Amino acid sequence: MQYPAIDPVAFSLGPLTVHWYGIMYLLGFAAAWLLAMHRAAKPWSPVTRAQVEDLIMWSAFGVVLGGRLGYVFFYQFERFLEDPLWLFRIWEGGMAFHGGMLGVILAIFLYSLKINVRFLRLMDFVAPLVPLGLGFGRIGNFIGQELWGRQTDVSWAMVFPKDPEQLARHPSQLYQATLEGLALFLILLWYSRKPRAAGTVGALFLIFYGSFRFLVEFFREPDSHIGFDLMGWMTRGQLLSTPMILAGLVLFVVFWWRESRAAKQEIPTKKPVQAEATE
């Protein structure tokens, strides 16, 4: 298939250049804000509509800071050792989801302390919002012609103009947008449509994101400076996603079992009715 001729630069205003990737990030945050406002009106919501703006802002800081630190320490640590100041040159690019996720978790934890809300409930509220940003972000990767797939001969393979080798490749960015974005969003939205055991929505996010990412990595070109990390086929993304899947499975079972046990203990036991004595 022919790669669509899309200019990575959306528009320019004098010296200011706006890229589609940045617009995708803004769309992701806007979509998350709209959904959060809708869900905040539900009686089971841990936050009010007035708190949604702060929640999104705290999450945004977590994404940016964690994503940058994650990219530097997970993918470019050698470069950081050679040039520590490169950590702060974010305009040169470089963000990693796994670092962004850790940054969001920390931000949500701190915000839960600030508003005195149970951390697990707040994480369950935020989890369905995240795939929206992931989906838009992967579309931004596709437009920017980055993080493309491995060479293939499937009928929908694409030759990316920026690819120096000009090989027909999997459009893996679109695979990720579909699975990590749309599919994950629908799964979490369906599961969280009513109150669930605290922490299980967040645990499902870990399970399904990790699984989708692990799968798509088989079609995505490994980072050229890293290659394969383990056994000659496991990529850095798969290595980082494996503990997510395992942790999600364990946490889901623990949270579900704990909630079930607490529910059983709350059921009052019926006392036998004694017959009145006759005289």
C-alpha cells in the first residue's frame, strides 16, 4: 500500500511549528477530559467534576515527566551517561510508555493523598481514560513515520518515505492504535460501567495493555541501537511488558478475592426462630 502523503507539520505560525504528533497528544488529553467529566457525574465516581481538571493536569505532568525519564533510562541510558544534559532536551524527542505509566501512577497517588480519596478507586477511574491518549499517540507516530514495523510481504505493507532502506513494512503504529487504543478502551469502558472490586479496573489495564504490546512487538521493528534483549527474539518492549502482565494477573485475583471475602463477611447470619412456649 502507498503511504499517505501526510506532512508531519500540521501548520506553522511564523517561527512556531506545530506537528501532528503534538496535536494528537492534545486530542488525547481533550478526549480523556470529556470522558472524565461524563464519568464524574456518576454516583460511584471518586472525584467531582470540579476535581477533573486538576486530575488531568496532574496526570499530564506524570505522563510527560515519566515518559521522558522512562525513555532515557529504559532505552537511551548510554547516551545519558555520555551527555546527562540530554535528559532535559525534550525537544529532541524521546518518550516511553512504560515510564509515562509509572509517572501517572505516582501522580495519581499524590493526588489521592491531596484530596483524601482511596488510591485504588482513583486509579480505576483514570484507567479507562488512558487508552484514548494511547490511540491518538500511535496515530501521531504513524503520521510522523516513526516506530514502524518489520519487513513483510502482506498486502497492506507500506513503504515509509523516511525509511532509509525503503522496505515494505508492517504499519505497526496502526496495529497499536487499534489494540492499545480502541480495543483496550472498549474493554475497560465495558468492565467499569458499574462499580467493581477496587483495583480490578487498573489491574485489567495492566493485563491487556501488556498483552497487546507484547503481541504487537512481533510486528514492530526493534530499536536499532538495542535490537533483541533476550533469547534472540524478545524486544525491550516485550521485556518491560512481561512484568505488567504478571502483576496485573496477580493484582486482579487479589483485589477480586479481597472484595468477595469482605462481601461475604458483611452478610448477616439468620438466627433460628424459636417457637413460643404454650401454657
